[in-house]
Amino acid sequence: MSQELSMNDLSMNDLSTIKKQMKQKQRTLFRKKFFSNKLALTGTIIMTVIIMVTILTPFIISTSPYTLDTAYHQVLNTFLARITMVEIYLVVLCMGHVFH
């Protein structure tokens, strides 16, 4: 006769204990695999930083995003008015030579 346990021989308490043990083993295996994967860790850290910055931005920045900083725009418009198309072309041309 074999000593194998059938489903009828196990009590409900034994089944719940076995389920808990299996879940614990699965969690442990997941943690081992996850923390050994450097790409997964890096992605998790980057996403956590992005989410934290998104949540904390309203508390860090004191001005409303809808207000217009006229001094900044005045300087920007003055700077842009002085740039000619030839200068833009030269900058783009030089950047093309640098990156090739």
C-alpha cells in the first residue's frame, strides 16, 4: 500500500497551511529574481523618482504654472529678435559636423 495522501485525507487547516507556504515560496522566488535583475531595479528606481517628483512638484514650486513671467519673456524675445536665419543655419551645420 502506498502512503500517498489524497485530497480527502487532508483537512482544511492543512490545505490553508500548504497554500500559505506555497505563496511564501513564490514571493521569495520573485524577490530573488527581481533583485538580481539590474534592469528591473533601475527601471523601478527611475519610475519611483518620476512619480515622487510628479507628486511633490506642487509643494516645491511656489508659482502657478499659469502666471506669465514677463521679464523672462522680454529677455527671450529680445534674444530671438537678434538671431538671423544665417546664424541658425551655421549652428545646425556645426552641430551636424560635431555629431558625425
